[in-house]
Amino acid sequence: MEVDFDVAIIGGGPAGCACALALHGKGLKVALFEKEVFPRDKICGDAIPGSAFKAMYSISRNWGDQMTAFAKTTEINSISIFLDKTTVFKYRWKLFSYNSKRMDFDTFNFQLVRNETDTIIFENKPLQKIITEPNYYECSFLDGSSIKAALVVGCDGANSVVKRQLIKSDPSDRNPIAAIRAYYKGIEGIQSGYNEVHFIKGVEGYFWIFPLRDGWANVGFGVTKKRKQKSDSPTNIRKILEGVTQSPAFAGRFKNATQQGQLVGFGLPIWTKQRRICGDRFLLCGDSASLVDPAQGHGIDTAMWSGVIAAEQIISCFQATDFSAHFMTGYEKKLYKKIGGELSRSYFLMRLFTRFPFLMNVIGGVSLPQGLIDWLFRKLKI
């Protein structure tokens, strides 16, 4: 039976857009389905890591230049990690990076797909159901429409419909990090070019201030959930964040700051292990594949790389006329070779400090040479 599309990409975030861009000009009929209408917000820390630019440049130098020159950004070249008032680890990144509201950044990528590729785009199309047929998938949407695609790419986030319907549930897929984010304007003491991360004594979590353009900042708090822990609801994390901003350490910096919009909570689908992220005629990318860095919380760069590598696998599938689960494992192997080691190191550190929080105090009491700090950061590819 003839299909409507060779490839159906579900989700128009960084992973889905990177996949669509990388498939441009390959002779395939590609459709991109987004459940919302752009511009739309995505709850995030808004940091765009340097590796994300490398992913875009791997697709096209022109598009990489456009992404680099995108105007609605604040260039960030360093990070300051505060263990307490006096113990600060600073690192200057080697790669170009910036902070940008996800509403702006995701719209830029989406418009790039719309304007510079032959991808057929559908907005306001929430996926409802996938029916498996011998040689295609039938994707049904909430508005009652449906399409048939030879191959489906799940880029539909942490609560991926594609993943839920095509892969057996795994308890380890639960999001072990909960966070809350708000925008503020007028915070004092922000250092140009620096992202700040603060570990707060007495609270097992981390507080961040990421500068944005026009005096705005992305401010949030994240906590690691423990087994059987029920206290990490958005309400409780909201109270923690409010308590931090009103504490003696930060009250002065926030005294003239105004919150812009609402506090919003979210779960981070962090990497915990290599897992099944593909099968007969389908692939998972980005948050759908739980590719968020466990120690640093970023996932835009890993999402984009997964989209690029997924496109390479898709091209190989059509060239070989092989869409089997076995052939698809080439995607997992290449992706995990690219980013698996880095994510595994981050997960080890997250587990170590979660299980033995006193280590933070130990590290805080030791004066580490900057050379050693730089080496550690390079190993983590921060």
C-alpha cells in the first residue's frame, strides 16, 4: 500500500527540526507534526550548549552560521558553580554558546525548516494513536485525521506518545529530576557572560540564574527525586525556590527584581543507561530517548545530535530497503558512541553526590588547582 509520507517526524523541537534539516535534499517525502502552534514555549533553562552549534554545522555551514548569528540571545562563555559563598568553581567554555528563551530558539529552528526545506509541516496536530501495519505506521491525530508513514521518528518529548505506544514501559524511564523555572527582570549582581549554579546547604538540589537579553534571567531550582519520595511536587519546589530568593544570600539581589509570568514545573528525562530507542520502522530522539545530561541538566545539544544521527540512519534504511529493528540498531550504536560516554560520566557523578551529599562539603573544603578544575570540566564536556 502506498504511504502518504516516507518519514513522519512527531515533534517540532530541536530534535525534530535537526532531523528534518538533515533529511533535506535526500529524495524523501518528509512531514513534521507539531502538537502546538509556533511560537510556543518550552520549559527549560534556556542554555544552548556549544555542541548544539556543532550539530547544526554538521548539517549545513550556512544554517550553522544562521544559528550562531540569531539575534535574540545573550552570549555566554563561562559558568560559575558555587558550593558556598567562598567556594566557587569557574570554567570558561571552549565552544561558542548562548542563552536564548526556548520560545525564540525553537521558533528559529522551526522557521528554518519551514523556509529552507521541502518538509511538509503540520501544526496543532497532537498525536493520539499509532497503528502498526506490516509495511507502515498509521498515525492518528486528535483532530480525527490520520496519515500513513513508512518510518516514524518520535521527537515528542518526555511524555512521548511514540515511545509509550511502541516501546514497553520501563520503570527507569520515570523522570528522576524535578525542577521549576521562572523569568525575572532586574536581578542585581549578574556577571556578563556567566551562568550561575548554586548548591544550597540543607537542600538537596541546585539553584540557577542564567542571564538573558534585555535584563531578563531564567531562574530555577532542581531536585533529585529519591525512591518513594513524595515531597518533590511542583508546589514544594516552588516554596524552596521562593525561600532561596528571599534568603539572606540572595534577598539583596532580588529586592528590585520582578517576576515575569508564572512559575512552571517540569520533569527532566535524564540519561540513566543505554536503553532501547528504536525498533521496526521507528526511532526516538531527544527527550523521548531520555538524553538529558544528568549532572548538568542540558539536553538541546544531545537532542540535535540525535536528530542528525537519526537522519543518517533513515537515509541508510531507504538505501538498503531495510527498516527492521536489527538494522535500526545502527542508530543506537552511533548515537551512544557519540554521546554515551559523556552522559554515563554525568550520571555517575549525579548518583555519587546524591548518595553521599557530604562530598560537596569535602570538595568545598579543598582548594583545587584551576588546572584540575579545567580538566574535570573538559572530561564532562561542559
